Amino acid sequence: MAQKNRGRIVARCGIAATLLMLAGCASNGGMNGQANALPPPPAAIKPFDGEAHQAARSDPALLKAEELDSKHDDQAAAAAYRAAAEAGNPIARYLLGEMYSAGDGVSRDPAEAARQFHMAAMAGYAPAQTHLGDAYEKGLGVARDQVLANRWYSFSAAQGEDIASTRLAQSMLKGDGMPQDVDGALKLLQHCADPQGSGAAYHPSGSRGGAGCQALLGIIYMGGQFGVPADPDQGIKLFQRSAEQHMPVAEKHLADFYEQGKFVPADPSRAKYWRDQAAADSDNGPGYQTAL
């Protein structure tokens, strides 16, 4: 599906250089159209996957909406997503939420976006759970609440979603909105970064593993943080795998290393290549690429 900037948790996010900058861009404008308090998540939500996901993905109503979206007929696309959502398609509900988030075809309304994400998230759709977690983390249409953000991230991370896994691991590493759990965070990151992990259901790159988790692990290995022995060779490998999936954080680090001759032989041409890639992907890459 050829979406414009839709599907991005953070658009044009600045490239992070340190671990503390990995939680995403700051909210633009803080509380902008705060929603009434949304119902809290239950203890468990059944994942929206398998045959149900396949049926929703091939729903003619959704396909028609996506076709209109790809043609930049925003108002017609929003109406079509709404019709498919009201007929019970959580993917369409999520995409309608993104239209409210971006102001495509409808007036920009973060509170309504959060409401739409919440309905799709309650139906078990992992990208909606991630977006709702992001809304709570940044106060986009809802009151900031890191505890709720972490709960929604946990549902999505359990389905192998890369952004949610990265964000949840960050909270676990820092003890942000939850008790600090370094061992649990590292296990989560390793599982998501592993091509044999559970990321195939929603991760855009499927068997290549989670690019965000790979980048965060790379930073941890390069710096020897959180009790992990420094291992630049492993860090470079992780950055390479992440950069090959167009993750700007990893691309920027590789550019710096090749420019400085740090951990790798100096190579100005490779440094320029990765710096150019980082600049392009910061503006144009898929959503999981700008999560860090």
C-alpha cells in the first residue's frame, strides 16, 4: 500500500545519538484536543492475527479505501476507511485514526485519532496498540501516562512489533513508568532483533528482525551499557542489519564510524553513502524507521 506519511509514529524525527534520546521525538504542542479518558486496557487482549487478520487485509472495502488513499483522494479515502471500520475492520479503524492524526481528508484531531486507535487496539491490532502507546507517552490527544503507554506497548510487543518492543525495552531499561528490569529488556531486544523472533506478523521486514531493536542493541554493545560488556564488532553488525532496513539511527552511526575511522577502517565514500541514506530515510522511510 502506497501511503504518504501514514503509518509513522514520529514524522521527521531527529536522529538520536545517545540512549536517552531514543524515546522518540518530543510532542509537538503537547495536549492538542485531549480526549475524554479512554477505558483502560484489560488484563489480556486476543491478538488480531491469523485468519482474521488475513480476512481483514483482503477486505474489498479496505482495498478500495487504500486505492483512494494511494491516489491522494484524502476525503474519499477517509470516508471509505470509516465505512470499512464501521463494518468491523480493525485495520481500517487504525488507518482512519492515522488520517485524524495527520489531518488527511479530515480535520486534524489527536483526540479522535486516539479514540480510533483505542478501538482498533482493543480488537488486538498491534500497530494500533503501538500508536496508542505513543499517544500516551507523548500526550497526543490523551493525558500523558507512561504507565498506560507501557501497557499498550506490551500488548503490541508480545506480537513482535518492532517499535513497541523498542519503546517498552527503553522503559524497562530506565525504570520509566515501571520497575527497572534490565535483564528483561535485553531479552526482549534480543528476541525482536533476532530474524527468527516473532516479528513476522507485523514487522514490515519480516524475517530480517526488528530494525529498531537492532539499533538500540547496537548502541548498548558499542558503549558497554547496562552491564553488557562492550563489543564493538557485535555493535557494528547490529547497526549494519538495522541500516540495511533503512533505520536512520543506525545509518547515522555507521556514517560517523566510517568518517572517523572508529571501529571500522576510514572510508569517506561509505560515510557519505550512509549519511545520505540517513537524511533520506529520516524524511521518507516507514514508521518503524523513525521510532528511535
